[in-house]
Amino acid sequence: MNYTLHFSDVDMQSLPLVGGKGASLGELSRAGLPVPEGFCVTTSAFSRFLAGSSLMASFFNELDQLPAEDLHALHNVGERLRDHLNSLPIPRDVETEVAEAWSRLGGEYPVAVRSSATAEDLPGASFAGQQDTYLNIIGLDSLIQHIRMCWASLFTDRAIVYRTRSGFDHRKVLLSVVVQRMIFPEVSGILFTADPISGNRNVTSIDASFGLGEALVSGIVSADLYQVKDNHISEKKVREKKVAIYGRPEGGTFTVAVTPDRANAQALNDQQIVDLARLGRQIENHYRRPQDIEWALAEDRFYILQSRPITTLFPLPQIDRSETLRVFISLGHQQMMTEAIRPLGMSVMRTFFPFGKPEDRTAESQVLLPAGNHMYIDLTDILHIPIGRKLAPRILKNFDDRMADAVASISKRSDFQSGMRNRRNVKWTAARHMAKAVWRAVQILFLRNPAYVIRATNRFMEDALAEARRQIEGAAEGDRIRQVRKSLATLPIHILFNVLVCPVTGMISLEILESLCERWLGDKEDVHELIKSVGDLTSEMGLHLGDLADVARNSPEIVALLRGADDKSFLTRLESLPEADRFREAFAEFMKRYGMRGPGEIDLTRPRWEDLPTQLVPALLGQIEGSLPGEHRRRFALGEQEARAAATQIIERAQRSAPGFLKAALLRRLIAVYRSMMSLREHDKYMTVRLFDIYRKVLFSEAARLVAAGRLSDAEDVYYLTLPEVTMLAEGTTLEKLDERIAARKAAYQHHQNLTPPRVMTSEGEVIEGIRNIGEHPAGALPGSPVSSGVVEGLAHVLHRPDEEQLNKGEILVAPHTDPAWTPLFLSTAGLVLEVGGLMTHGAVVAREYGIPAVVGVDGATEKIRTGQRIRVDGTHGWVEILEEAVATPTTGTN
């Protein structure tokens, strides 16, 4: 058996035998790159070594039983396991083969001994640095000893904890050992072929210090920083490098102080910096993805000691490379759904998006693009026209202040403006659509009866839904997917001009109203009250859920059922519950109207309430246990009264100034338009979700048919296909390597779930953060954007999903974001803190409607604030203060 492999016999296909580091070094060596000569002690040798132990099965079973949080227990098991392995003899045949490989390498040379795990340095993992490395090892006996120590380092505390938290099976992660000729560098360091801070793929970032790289890796030296873009040094920071690590003649290493003159000198000269950056690009081009590279400079020659993928960069949209710098904005931050989306969900959204389409309208949009299982809008062409640069930040400010600022700042940069083109087709298309939208808005503002507009909008919505259902259900079985694609392609533009234009006009009327009130009345304070209880579909849904809670609260049996609810038995147990007829009817009616909704509902692949009805349980129990019967209706009615009173106050104040009649008439009209049109605020989303419900049922029905026909392994595999792929399968076309394709997409989806999507990024990968104007705030307070005025103190309750736990009455909800599925929780909360959002996003609008103080755009709120802490939310000025640490967990988990 091959227990060793020379680098010349190793490439990336050898990964199961030599681990990530070994495979990469072999691959680079065979590609002719300057890698010190070496060999790998294979995982077969490691398995042979472990086979000599009768205790490994027992150790693995112990590790399987321990949670990642029990660090003390994991440490104890790991320590015993390492001691056991360090005392375990290496089989004679393994030793013999290692000795032969070492001799061929040149036994007189010192070597570096590095661990290389099979799950290390992989595109989707970040295992680097969890196992040990030993430098300047001299002699065969010392080499054998350090190979054993490397094998034992697979079970360091940090490696065990990482694998346990990440769900990796300890038995399946094997360890190879890399043995390389030792390089004694004058300078060494790390090179990133993409800037790890900004994400810019065109910037090479180099850290450099004197001696061996271990000084830099271990953090005992401040390295120089050099950045190279387009073969020119774009940034250079020379730092004081006070210490360096060098190899001893007898083996091992030692640390020395660097003289002040040398410590402050540039570690690499300018030509070396550019040459090293060019070498890094060679390696990146070989692997076709950004790399994290360890390098060394010895006798004026660069050596590559390691290269692995950079796993922390957010992926870029796949576009044709051009000289034009492109700008992408996150759709998820606008839709309040920043979680990863499966391929089918992305494909449906791209087909539904009405802009950036080729001649075939059923094709996927070329301006709504996937990146890391998230969706990004290519805003470049819009920003190339003056009106687009002016309007885009203003519109985006309603969704996210920092996104708006980022777009405004990038559009002013010279590197963006230098690539601007005369987009006549974009100007013409924008002008045509804008003219139609403006005329529609003028009609709503001044010519149409608001009640008529509401009736017409509702009629359009119901007629369009009925027609879509009729056409899809009437299509032949094999043609239904094509009919879904046709419906997806044709309806959005009609929704835009018949539905979405209404709340947009409402916002325009608000801006005019605020401006006129400031000019004529001297302030606009009463205007903020007008949003209360407008009665849009989302608030109606919350009221209906409150009604459902009122039906349930009078039955101890139903309340007990809710407390012990699980998705598998909930409906069956409800059906068999005596005297639950009224609740069953009310629940069935609620599900008929809203069952197609759920968290992250813009992703067609996410489960709906009708799939997992117990998602509603925390909100129901919160209402039952935290409020009085009918309280939600009384609260809504009070909001209506306050809005009417505010409207009356505005009109009466206007009538007292000349010409009072005309001013009052105009303000009365604007108020009516504003409240009427804002009642349609959720209609476009509600219509879209109902359409998606029709589509998803057809798609999942087709998936079941494909499984029955043996063309798909599992019905849920359809989540990982695109609409064109589903169409081809449905029509009998065979897709090559389908199972491999699905498996790869599942792995990518899992990996991308752990990445944080940037709000704005460029085609170079640069993340544009944007700056929020936070003004003055108390020391230690968390700044954000004020979106619903008022100040409230209370206990924080951090939730990442609306069904995660029960929110108790009076608690302050802290969440990443909210969408309509969170609305029922607003009946219980006293305040709102969100990481993502703007003035017109879901949480902000509902908070104003309910009179709840709210601050959004609070970076890291769900990490910096803990459940049970007492906090103060200032929704007037836009900050959150942590007043007291959590003393007890005030909540009851339900799911």
C-alpha cells in the first residue's frame, strides 16, 4: 500500500489521500510553481496507525455524545485521546516507507512537518490552523515523532469543537502529513489575491515580516501591508516589525528582537512586491478562484508554502467581464429576507422580475442575478443616467439608509464614472415606464375617487389570480411548467402599474402633505399620526390572528394543544378535540386566507403556514397569555380614532389661514389619498405570494410525477433546479450528471447560509458599506435609524424566526429583519429593534401603524443584545441603550 506520495504524484484529485494542503501543494508543484520539494504521508498511513488502537471506537462514541457547548468535557476527552495517540506505536511498514521517502528527499536537509486534513482548505470549509505544524525538524527519529504528533493534533480542542459545531463526523475527517524541505527565508508572509477586508478581487493584499511566517501567523509581529492593483502598488503601510523567528542549526526555532532601523524598514522592495503579486495571480488563475497563500523569500527567490481558497469572500454575480465597473444591490435587504435562497426560488424570482429580459420574456432576468444563493439587482445602467443617480438613493433610503448612502457614494466615484456609457435604450425604457407611472399617479392623486381605486385594485388582483389559475390548471400535464413560466413573465409589469403604483402614490402624497403642512402650518407633527390603523392586508392578518386567539383562549383544551403542538400531529389532534368546532372553523378560515404565507415567503421553496401550521403557535400563545379578549381590535380602533383626530386637526388649522378653504380642500384630498393608498401597501406582496402559491403547487406536483417516473430521486430535489431545467425534465429531456449537479448545489446552499450578504457590492467584489448619519447618541448606545417615534424600556427578546419562541406581552422584539409573517408578534411587542430596514420596510411601517417605538439598521443587534437584558429604545432619535444585564430568561420556548 502507498503510505507516502511525492508531490510529483499528487494533484487535487488526490485529496482523500493527502488532504487539502497536500493536494494543493502537489497541484502547484506539478503546475511548475515554486513549491519546496516534499512528500505526503497519506491518510492510509493514518488509518493504519489508528487501527493499532483498541480504544478509538470508545473515544469516538464519547465525542458523539457531547454538545459543542460543553467545552470542559470536550477538552477532557481530547486530552486523553491525544495522550493515547502520542503513546501509540507507528506500524513498522509505515515507518519504513516514510524513511525511504525522507531519504529520497535528502535526509541531510531539515524539513517542515505540516498537518493536512481531508476537510481542510476546502472551498466550503475553514479548517485552517486547527492542526499543528512543526518547523526545522532534523533527523528521521524526530520526523517520525512529529508525524505522530501531527496525527494526534487532529484532536486538538479547537479542532474537536469546530467539527462538533459544524456537524462533521470525527470518524470521517482523516489526516495526512506534509513533509517539505525547510526554507529559511529572509522575509515571509501571507498573500491574499483578493482584499480580505473590502472583498475587491482586483486588489492583491500582502502581509510581510522578517524571518519565518510563524511570527505573523501567531500574532507576535505587526507586518507590513502592501496592496497591488493593476500591477501598481496602490497602498503601502510599513509597520514596526520588532521581532522575527528563525531556525536553529540544531533544529527548532528561536525568536529574536529586530534592530530599530531594520524593524522600520520595508520588508520587500517595490519590485519584489509587484513580482509577488503577479505570482499570486498565477496561482489564482490556476485554481480559478481567490487564494490565501503563504509565501517565503529566500536568496531572492519566492517560494509557495501553502495555498487555499479564501472562504470568507461573498461570491460575485456571474456576468460577462467588461471594463465597466458594475454596481449590485441586495434584493434581500429590500424585501427583508437576507437568508440564502435555493436555486428554484432564485430562478422563479429572476423569471418574475420584469426588467433585463431578452426577446424571450420567459427567460430569466439579466439584471436580477444570483450571488451566493442571494439575489442582487444590477443597478449600473440606472446609475449611468442622471435621473437614475438622483432618484435611486432617494428611493433606496426608504428601504435601508446605508444602502442608499453606498449607492450615492459609488455613483460619484471616478472609477465608476469613467465607465459610464450613453444608455439611450435605458433612458427610453425608463422614460416610457416613468411617463406611464407618473400619469397613473396623477390620476390617483387628483382625478380618481380613492374608494374607486381600492375597488379597481382588488378587482384586478382577484381577476388576475383567477385567470392565472385557470390557464395553468387548464394546460396539459406536460405543458404546465411552460404555462407557469409564461404567467411569471407576463404578470409582473401589470402588477407594477395596477397595484404597486398605488402605495407609491400614497408616499408621494405624504411628501406633498408634509411639505405643505410645514409651509402653511409651521410643522408636520400631526402627519405622523395618519399612518395609524390604515387597515392594509398585513395588519388585517394580525387582527384575524388576534380573533383566532380570542376563540382559543376560552378552551383550556385548545390552549393545552397549542402548548404541546407539533407539525406532525397538530391538525389530527385538533380534528379529534371535542368542543373545538368553532376554533377549527376559525382556524380553517384563517388558513384559507393566509395559509400561503410564511417566513421568507418571497422564496418559493420555503415552507408556508399551511405546511407547518405550528409556526403560528408562538404568536397565538403570546396573544392568549399576554392580552385581554378583544384588546387587539380596541387598539386598532383607537389608532383609527387618533388618525381621524390628526386629520381633523390638520384641516382645522389650515382653515384658520387664508385662503383656508382651498388649503383645507387640498390637504383633505391628500390625507384621503394617503390613507387609502397605504391601505394597499401590501397588495403587491400579497398578490405575488398568492401567485407563487399557485406556481409552487404545480412545481411540486410535477416533482412528484418526476420521482414516480424515476427521473428525480427525491421530490425536494426540485428545489435545486432552475425553471428551464424543470421544464426540460418535464418534457423528457435527460440532464447530464443530474445527481452530481443537485448535490453540488445543496453543498453550496449550505455553505452560503453561513455568509452575510453585503448590501452593495461592485463587479470587482468590493463591498460598499455606506455610512449612516447617526448624529449624537449616548455613550455605549447602539445607533440606528429612527423609523417610529417614542421611547420605551423593557426586556429584550432576541428572535431569528417568528416561530422560534413565544414573545411575551411588553417585551421588545430584537430581530435581523421582519416580513409579513412576523406581523402577529407586533400585537405583543412594546418596541422593535432590527438589523436591517428603512422607513418603508415592513417592520417600520407596522411599528408606526401600531404606535410602537422602533429603530432599524442597528448593526449586530441580535449579537450585541441578549434576551432578558433591559434595554431602552429611542425611536425618535434612533438609538438603543442596554441598561441592565439579563438576570433570567423571561420566555417560554415552544418550538
